[in-house]
Amino acid sequence: MKPIVLLTWPKHADFPICRYNLKRYRPYFQDIYIAFSEHHMGEDYSNFVRENVDAKFIDAVITQGGDWRNDAINQTLDKLPPCEHILFLEQDFLIRDEEFFNKLFAEDHDYIYYVENDRKHPAFMCVKRNLVEQTRKNFSASPPVDHFGLFTQDLDKLVEGQNIDNFGVVFKEDYYHMAGLTQNYKCFKYGDPFFRPNTFFYFNWKSSILPEQSPFLALMEQVNHFPRPKIHEFLDKFFPE
């Protein structure tokens, strides 16, 4: 398998580890499509991302009363060239090394998903394009389901997918999902409580010392003033030495 990667990217945030990984794992992808979404947070790092990521870019338009993620994904799907598979990915899904893709992409599969808290999570979800087209293509958050909930309900009626753990990859060893990353930077700006603060502070510090930093580094350096663990039980393996 060699999918097209589809990422939704808030203009007000940057993700150095994601940019690093997109470059590192580029040979495993047919192409990369990034849909920028406007969340009216003031900052805009999209030009830096355009200049530093080998991808195609979409400026998503949020429809009145629409769901930002649903709009961004559908507008990007309309722009995709022919492909066999689409990999829906989130910036804070961390992958240790190439063996992750060697194991998952060695053979053709209809639908591979990652599970978090009993939810088939869009942090990593690889689906055949023809199956995507047979769904309602509704990626919105419609309580009680979160983003991609309605989409995965449709997929489950079409095909039996496979959990990524079935391929011999191990959580916290071969992959990890940070969860709440973008929200944590928003919490910093507004003085709200952090989600998993120790892990976030350590992750932020490791991200801030990567090469190719955008002006978003100024915010990361402010977060670095918070005390962080001197070592972390597993995060180091997901960053370059």
C-alpha cells in the first residue's frame, strides 16, 4: 500500500515533529494533502508549512453552521487524484521508525484503524478510497459521537477493518498518540488546566529542539518555563537523537 495522506492543519499551530516525520516517511506515501483550517486564534503559520513540507495544500472554507473538520476533509477529498488508499492522520500521532510502515503497508488492506478509549480514532486510519466513497463522508462531531464517528459507523457496515495492533506494532513502543496537543497550547494561552501536563511539557521541549523551527517556537519556549520531567519513560524514542 502507498496511500495519500490527508491532514487537517489549524493555521494557528505548528507541529515540528509532524513536519519532521512527513519528510522522514515520505517514501511510504503516494502524496500528502494538507487542509488548512481557520480557527480565528490570531496566528497563522501556514506559509511556513507550505515552504517546508512536500505536500499539496488546500485552504478549507468553513461553511455556515458546518463542522470545521468535516468541511476541510470533504473539500480535500474533492481535490485528490486517483488513489487506492487514503491515510487520515493527525499531527500528534508519533511513529518510532520505518518498521511501523513496513509492517502495516506490506500487503493490501481495506481498512486499518487505531483504537483509543474504545473509539476508532482518526489519529491514524487508512481506508481504501472506494470504501470512503461508499460512506456518507460525514466526518463531523455529532454528539454522542466525536469526529469520524459517523464515518466509522458507515465503514463498519461495509467491511471488517483491522486494528493496527494486529500487525505486531506496540503502543508506546512503536507508536503513540499524544492527544489534546493543540488544545494544550490553547490552554497555555488562556491559563486553563493542561491535559497530561508532564507528558505535554516533555513533548513540547523535545519538539522545541528539533531543526527547522517556525515562529511558533516562541510559544513553545514559553511553555518550556514549566517544570518538566528530567526523563520520560517512552517519549524519547519518538524523536531523533
